[in-house]
Amino acid sequence: METTEEKIEQKFIEQAEFFARGAEVLPGGVIELAKKLQKAEKNNKPLRIKLGMDPSRPDLHLGHTVVMRKIKQFQEAGHKIILLIGGGTAMIGDPSGKSDTRPSLTKEQVDENAKTYFDQMAKVVDITRAEVRNNADWLLPLDLQKMLTLSSKVTVAQLMTRDDFAKRYAEGKPISVHEFFYPLLQAYDSVEIDADIELGGTDQRFNTLLGRDIQSAYGKEDAQMVMLLPLLEGTDGLVKMSKSYPEHCIGICEAPNDMYGKLMSIPDNMILKYFTLLTDISNAELKEIEEKLKTQNPRDLKMQLAFTITEMYNGTQAAEEAQEHFIRTVQKKEIPDDLPEITVEAGKSLLDIISSFDTSLSRSEIKRLMQSGAVKVDGEKVSDLGFTLSSDKKEYTIQFGKRKFFKGIIK
């Protein structure tokens, strides 16, 4: 006969498996997480889930939401979410995954970026129920004695096991002493906020595990666990999603048509990963999609994915309109009726015109579009970088990429 203890244990294993979906759980994996969940319920003390935010860039994209959606799951289960603004550590600049020293930020830049973060993050997480902290509150007042005490709890050999530090050292690239303090101070944050679990991307492995070590060094018996989430590739399926590559990046505030269209452009082999990391579908539904990918047209599942995510951030009506727009303009290759219009000068280059219409694209990105045949004027491909619009006509229909159209009106 199964005991009550076994039933409770199984319940928490199932909870842990749910939270662990798509994540690497360290140390001890699902079983240790289940024990932590069980202990929290027994003591009637919700777990404290830490997510540090790097305020170096103010715009959020779907790649950022992978870890946000994970903290949302903990939040909806009744646990306490701590959103940590790196006001102190941003003055150093996180060197994780970087080949060079990162620039530091001023307090004013941190505050402005953090405000923008929260405005966008509210699309995913209930900010009103989160505990918002800024590590500048305890890091900036640290005196010399406390800094020396903290730095005595980690060795240079430990810090040099970090991949980026080791690589830069081997390549003879400079590593400033202040960069060693970033992972150390991030780890100390876990002491100050008494974190039970810290979430982060796989590039934060060293920093988050160091937080566990530093908590133990400061006397915490049940040190934090770490949950690492994959870094989501952009729409090319190759490079990590980043604002540095806007053509492959999907912002969470992206216009519905653009969001839907970009999602339809992902490689077929990314469909399952995007469903897993970016949607709320159950594990059972995920298995169904995995089976369907073996027998069905991937386009249909991609349309389901694009609709689901566009609806999450823009609402049902906007998602339906975006899907209709995609079918008309891409699948049926129709030109939309309601094209935006801009006034242009005769003789002005097409490169300059597109650049003024869409300021999110760099000139080099527009050049690549033209050279790849992705720019059309009145339905004809234009690859000549010096192409200009003449005054022979008063109106031109310009398309760049698969989904973007506008009218150029000659003044």
C-alpha cells in the first residue's frame, strides 16, 4: 500500500518535472528540486526565486521571455519572485560570453533601462506581485573590510575556470581586475535576498553556481539551486536572438504583422523548440506536435506557432489579422490595400528611401536585402545599390523582405 509520504513525494516530483521543462536543474536535478518544493510547502514558506536583469539594453525580445516565462510558472504556483535590477553590477558590465571588456553604465542609464524593462516585462510577469530589488542598495555601501571578506571566499583559480576568462587569458586579451568582481557581486546578491532558486541563461552557469557557493560560505544551510534556460536562436536558427541582428530578432513589442511573419520564417527544425520555450502548451500537446512534425506539412504547425505567440502579446483579433495579412501577402503574393505612404524626392536612391522608412534596419542590412533579391519596386527586383526613383511616375510600390510594403509618392 502506498504511503501518504510517497503520494506527497510523487506530487512534488510532478511539479518539479513541470518547472524543469526545457531547463537544466543544478545540482541534483528534478529530485532535489522536488525536495525543495516539498520542504517549502511543509514549512508554509514559498520559495524565493531570483532573476537578475542586466539593464545594459532596454529592448526585450522573445529570447528574453524564455526565462521570464519560467519565473511566471513559479509565480502562478504561489512562490515569491524577486526581480533584481543590477544597478550596482551594471557599473562593472557583465563580461559573460564576451571577448572584450564590457562598458559600464551610469546610474541614470540603469534607471531608464530598468523602467523600460518593467513596462515590457509586464506582458509576461505580474510585476505588481513581484519583489523588485536593486543591488545598488547593498553593493554601493560595501566598505573595504566587507569587500575584502567577500573576495576572500573565492580564489583566482575558481574565477579562471570561467570559459570567457580562460579564453581571453589564453588569447592574450586583457582582463581587468574589476571584471572579476562581477560574478562575485552577483553571487553576493543571492546572500542579500536569501534566494532559494536562481534562474538564468546557460551563459550564466558560472555566475549562478558561484551564488550557491557564496551562500554556503556565508552560512546558508540549504543553498540555492540553479535553473539554466537555453539561449534561443533567432529566426535564422543559428545565432542567439539579439537586437544586434534585427532581421533575425523578434521583439515582444513587435507589430503583429511583423511578429507573425518573422515566426513563419524560422527553420522547420526550430518549431518544436519555439513551442517548448515560448508557449504554454502541455507536455502531452508537445508530444503530439513532435509526432505531427514527422508526417504533416511543417507550415501548418508553424502557422499554429505564429498565431499562438502573436496572440499572446497582441490579442486574438490582432493575431487573426496578422495571419490573414501573411496569407495574402506571402502565400498568395498579393499587395496589401492599405499601404503606408511616404513622400520622396525624385532622384533619391532606393537605399536612402528604405532607410528613412524603416529606421530599425542598418544600411548594410538593406544592402544585403537588395543584393539577395529581396527588394522590389512595382514588382520588379532591384539589386542595383545606386537605383533611384525617377519623376516619370508619381507613385511607386516598394517591397523589402517578404512582408514589408510601402508607397513612395514623388513630390
